[in-house]
Amino acid sequence: MPEIILYGPITAPFTRKVEGALILKKLPFERREPKSPEDYLRWSPETGLLPVLEIDGERTHDSARILDELDKRFPEVPLVARDPKIAQSQRRLEQWAEAAFTFYWIHYLRGLVNAEEDAPKPRKGLREEFGQRLDDLANFLGGRPYFYSDEPSRADLAVWSFLHGVREAMGVELAQAVTSRPALEAHSARLSALFDR
Ligand SMILES: N[C@@H](CCC(=O)N[C@@H](CS)C(=O)NCC(=O)O)C(=O)O
């Protein structure tokens, strides 16, 4: 069995996404939680960002690259569909979800930090836009249990890890934006049943 160590804060969607991939592939691993800002640079000298995954002493950073590496070394269970067209859609959705939700997440945090200061306000309509992005996701899902497939893929991991984070960290109102959309709520519950420990 390889020795696998996942360095990253479990509150970060990117860490949760990698953890989900390891669970899907049934790979035992140890997780190390950063305890100070210095841990980020020590564990991830190239970028200062976590997660980083170490397999038998070899480290990879960036959650998407880590998932590629996992599929290369441990092909079962694959993190994208075997059909290349479906796999391409799943990868695209992963990229889209991460770009979109990172944007709203940063604005949300900035709002919290700036709340009591005389700081520029975020532009109007962000909350409505966030709801529209959630509607887009529900549409992508259609009637399927997972994105474009009957099996979970890296697209599901990316979306679920962010929505999980939204529900835990972004306050009641935004959490309701997720829970009030039955298709997304059912998708989150399906994924949580697989990955929550
Ligand atoms: N594209 C990277 C993003 C990783 C990332 O943004 N990590 C954040 C935690 S959510 C981080 O390490 N932040 C520390 C910092 O910005 O100094 C990935 O997919 O792994």
C-alpha cells in the first residue's frame, strides 16, 4: 500500500475535493491540518497554497493536478467517465464551478472583512447572480444523479465540496439558496453520504 498524506485544511473545498477522490478510490490516507500560516509555505513552497498530496514521498500541489495524478497512479475508480466526450464535459464543469464559486466566496469574505470599515461596497446583484449560478448547476444536472453520468466524477466532487462549504460557512441565507433547490439538495445529500466521515 502506498503511503499517502493529504496536507490541507478540511474547511477548504479544494481539500475536501481531494479527500473525496481518495475515498472514492478507497485509498487509505492521513490528513495533516495546517496550524499556522507557515505550514502553507513549508508544505507548499511553490505556491503557498494547499492542498498538497504526498504519495510515497512525492508531492503534488493543486487539486486538479492531484486528481490527474491519482487517476494516473490508481486508475480504479476513475474520476471521469470513460467516454471522452462526457469526461470533457465533467472537466469543464469542474473548472467552471471552481472559478465561479471562488469568485463568490472571495466577495463574501471581503464583505465580512469590510463590513465595519469605510470600504468600497461589493457591486450590486452578486447574491442574485449566485442564485442564477445555482440554477445553472441544477439545469446541468437535469434528472441524473450525477453530472452527465450515473457515476460520480471530479465534477461532482468540485461542486459538492463548494456547496458543502457554502452551507457550513456562508450564513443561513446563502445556505438556503442551496437547500431551496431540490435537485442540488438531493445531489449534495447523495455526495455527503459517500464522502462525509
Ligand atoms: N487551485 C488551487 C487553489 C488552492 C487554494 O486556493 N487554497 C487556499 C485554501 S482554500 C489556500 O491555500 N490559501 C492560502 C493562501 O492564499 O495563502 C487548488 O485547486 O488546489
